[in-house]
Amino acid sequence: MTHSTPEPTARGTVLVTGGAGFIGCAISPALVENFDRVIVVDSLHPQIHASGQRPAELADGAELVKADITSPDTWDEVLSDITPDVVIHLAAETGTGQSLEESTRHAQANVVGTTQMLDGLNRHGKLPRRIVLSSSRAVYGEGAWTDIDGKSFYPGQRTSETLDEQQWDFPGSTPEPMKASRTFPAPVSVYGATKLAQENIIQAWAKSYGVQTVILRLQNVYGPGQSLINPYTGIMSLFCRIAMGGKSIPLYEDGEVRRDFVLIDDVASAIVAGALSPTVQAQPMDIGSGEFQTIGTAARIIAQHYGAPEPHVTGQYRQGDVRHAWADVEDARKTLDWVPQYNLEAGIERLASWIDAQPDVKPY
């Protein structure tokens, strides 16, 4: 179901949680251009922000509040001064593997941080017109597959036993692209579970108060500006740093894991469209490049850029990783008039060129 507003948001106040991060910095110039005030709330966590200082990539016109979204005091301070027309909720702990080891930390930031924000908005009587949530393809888990008879089914999480036997795929079956209108969410990581909880909490709250929601399930986001110090995110930047040092990139499983690598530029335009579009839909929308690539393909392109040796398969695996994931982006195209612009080769060239220009980046 879709519904329209008379015209796109033009001016007013936008509040961005986690807005000093990778995605927040990327969308900040467009937000400054389209809103009267841009308020960014970010804790500047050292896992992402080593210096603890305002990132240079954050647009000058954005007002930064260094604060923890899980604290009610943060919302009492922020909302005493502003009434947001649109909230863009980016703040979240990320990382599939890390979420298994630090489940409470992920739940505190992703779930409690969300509820504290909503409680603050309600407590101060400052309901926004729209909330845009950056969700994740991790909510789907393994997603849907098609069996040998052409029937769709959900295989669930791969077990340690099958992975130890290097049975990577589900025999006789073919993976399907992920699409919110037909793919049932079944997360296989704590991170994915907390992102699905975010979606459900925001939708239930927003429907009760007549607030519009735009939920964007992002695939693997990469590109200039991403953290080069966070060991739990950014496989593409990690590959670049390995190849930069003249080493062969190691590939988990058999190197044929499918991923939808979507450049930050395309993700930023989707989120801004979610904030400004006159037409929205309550159902989540999928944001990706519109095609899948294997991990091996991405690694080979990066290796060629740096003149590094061919990538090599290790047979290792990581608990909580899904085998294949890519998006059907048709709903975002129809509803937000959004289309991805960059293919993998162009995106990797932009990422590698940016990394090469960073003065303090060392090979991995």
C-alpha cells in the first residue's frame, strides 16, 4: 500500500541518528541542501571514529550533537530545542560476527536506542511526519530458495556440521533474490534479529501515531568514506588493503558466495529519496546494485587494480554468514523513483582510488 503527500519535503528540520558515520556523512550534503536544519546525533564510537572528533566528511551545515541514543537524557536535550519533520534513523551496531560475541551491546544500541528515541519523541510531543530507517538484508537470513521441483522454501541457518563438511549450498536448490513483498524475514544472526526488531518497533509505533515510515533494507554497502579501522565491517576495504600489500586475498568457503555490493553513492541517493519522496510505502523496500556478484569476482577485480596475486580459497567460514544475498530493487524504483547508477567495476575503482589517496592507510 502506498500513499502520497502533497509535495516532497522542502525545508524544515531533519534529525539523523548515527549521522556522523559512513552513510550519515554521505547523505549530509543533500540534507543540508534540502532542509533548513540538519541535526546529527552520534556517539562517535571509537570503533568507527578513532579520534573522537567531528569527521571532515560531515557537511558543514550539519549540527553535531555528541550523545548516546540509548540515554533518555539525550532525547530530553535534543528535543528541547527542535521539532523534527523527518527522522533518519541510521544509528546501529553492525557486524554479523561481532553480534554473536556482543549480543547485549547490539541489542542495547539497536533495540533500546530505537525505543528511547521513540519514547523521547512521544514524551516531548514532537512526532515527526516521517521516519526513514536504514535496515539490512540481514533480516532475511538465508532467504528463500527454489527446490528441484520449482517450489520456494526456506532452508534456515546452515549448521556447523554441514559447514565443516564444506557443504556450502543447499543441494539441488537455487537461491532467490530478496524482496520484502515476498521473502519472509528469518535472521540467522543477532545483528539481523535486532534490525528486524527495529523495523517492527518503528512500524508499530508509527502506525499508532500516524507517522509515515520508509524502511530500506540495504545490501552490502561499500565505497569512499567507510571505516578503515573497524574489523567487523567493510570486506571490500579489507580486500583493498590486503591487495595493496601485494598479498593474495583469502576467500572464505569456496569463493562463490554471492553478494549484492552497492556503492555508497547509490545508498545515499536512496535514503535521501526516502526522506524527500512525495510517495512512500509502509512495506520495506530493498536497496542494492540490482545484480549479484561472487566474493571471488570482487576480489579478482581488486587484485587486478593493485597488481596483486590471484585470490585463493581457504575453505574457512564464519558463523552467521548467509550463503547468498542480493536484492530485487523494483519496489524502490517504483515508489521512490530510485535506480542504482554504479556497477561493481566502477564502484571498486572509486573505493580503491579513495583508499589510495588516504595518507595513513597501511596495507593489511
